[in-house]
Amino acid sequence: MQLIPVGEAEQPRNRFPPVYVGDTLIPEDDIAREMQHHPAAELAEAWHHAAVSLVIRELLLRQATLLRLDDIA
């Protein structure tokens, strides 16, 4: 039997886990764009800091909604 090369089919598209706040997925494209604001020696470190920043942003937006602060502006 001959093995058929699969190339990178076994490799996941993104080696980082998905990031959720509750049921809300933080899109990987958003995290990638945020990475420019978090320079680091390693890609994983920049990804982590960017993801944490976006999680905090989402939590703050949710709290602002609960406090009805979005109605002020």
C-alpha cells in the first residue's frame, strides 16, 4: 500500500487555541491585528498579550452595557 503525502493537512490553521469570553469568540483576525501593539520576542507571547487585551476590552464593554454607559455618548 502506498502512502499519500498529506502535506500540512494534519497541521491546524492556527496553533493557538480559540479565545472566548463567555459564549463570544474573539476572532483570530482581531487578535492578529492587536498583536502589533504588543511587541515580544516570541510570536506566542505577542498573541497571548493581544488576546488578553481583547478579553479585557470585551469584559469592559459588557460592564459598560450593564451600567448603561453606552447610552451616555
